[in-house]
Amino acid sequence: MAANNLPDGHFIAEINPVAQDAVDAALELALDERVEEAFKMMETLVGEYPRNHDVCYGMGTLHGLAGNHGESVFWFKKAVAILPYFPEAHFNMGVAYQKLYDLGSMLTAYRKAVEYGDPEEEYYRTAQSSLADMAKVIMKNDGVDIDSYIASSREFNCAFELMENRQWEAALKGFRAAAAQHDRNAPTHGNMGLCLANLGHKADALAELDRALEIDPEYEPAMTNRLVVEQMVEGHPMEGVGFKSIEYSREKLERENC
């Protein structure tokens, strides 16, 4: 572990060899396809050692093996909240985020794995290689560096949450901040169009939806939402209409991986 890269601040991490051995045993059960037994064992461990980073990591790993990637992220976050310089947890969180098509969060997690990790370990080399490869792909496809991509993704995710809660003004501000970091993202402009439509700004909403389609002519949510917005009357919000929102680059990534 690269001790010179440890985070600032104070924290307490419980070192418990008994719990660690039990986690290893549970994961062995899962690898032997005895998943139900493994979950029961891990649930008991969580009850006994709720503040143990190894137990949280084990539960995250188990959910990952079971394909429950959202739950996997939840438990890895708990693990690194207890022990911030836990590179394996950061790495596996990155793998889970990749499965969820959240590339910005994946890149952030891989960076932590490299920052706190051991260069001799396989996860370190994998994370480092993925970061280098993604930096090239992002620059080629999106015309931005990896820092701008991550910052834009972070702004987008916050704005998306606000939009899901129908906080249109705040969400619009967040999407604009995301676009300032990375303009060539169709979901950013598509969701700006949704916010504008729900605020009653028909012309501006159509302009953003058109920008989304200029970036990605096959971006289906913008096509669908444009038909709805065309029926608007300027100044009259389209509250309650079934617009289609999308997460950061998810639709395009899913389409490319079909």
C-alpha cells in the first residue's frame, strides 16, 4: 500500500482476523455456487460486525458476484467510509459502476484504487490501464480530458437527482454546469430540454433537444421528447406529461453493447 498517498483526517478501522476469515469463507461458498448459504453467513457477520470494513467489503463482493451491482456499490461505499484507503474496495466499486454504465464514478473509483494501491497488485495495474485507455477514448470521442469528463459526470448525477425530484430550476443549473465541462453529451442537453419544457420554455427546450440530436442523431429519448414538446404552448409548462429522461451516457453505452 502506498503510505505516502493516505488521505488526511481521522478514522477508526476495526482489525478483526476472525471476521476477515469468516468473510473469506462466505465468499468461498459463493464461488462454489452456494450463494444462499453465503448470503446468510454474510448477513450474520453484518449483524455482528456492522463497522468492520472487511465485512462490508465482503457483502459488496457477494452482491457483485450475484449481479446486484447497485447493492454492491452501496456496500463498497460503506467499506471505504470506514477505511478510506481500501484500494481493493475502490477498485471493485469501480467494476460495479462500470456494470451500471456510470463511467464517471467508475473512473473516480479507479483513481482511488491507484492512489492508495500497491503497484505490484493486479487490481492496481488493471485500474491504471483502464484509466489510460479511457482517457484516450474520451478525448477521441468527446474532445475533453478525463478530469473534465469526471467533473461533468459528477454535476450531471447531482442534477439528475434534482430532476427526478422535479426541482427543475436547480436541475437545469446543474446540467448547465455539466455542459460547461463537457458539452458533447447528448443526455445532458436532452435533460436540459426536459427541465426547460417543465418550466414552460418551449423554444429553448426544442433548441436543447435539437442539440442532443446534433451530438447523437440516434438518441431516441430526444426524438421522443421532441414530439411532446412540439405540442407545448410557450409559457405553459408541460407538467405531468410522460417525458423520458436518461442517465449520463447510459443509453448510448447500452446501445453500443447490444
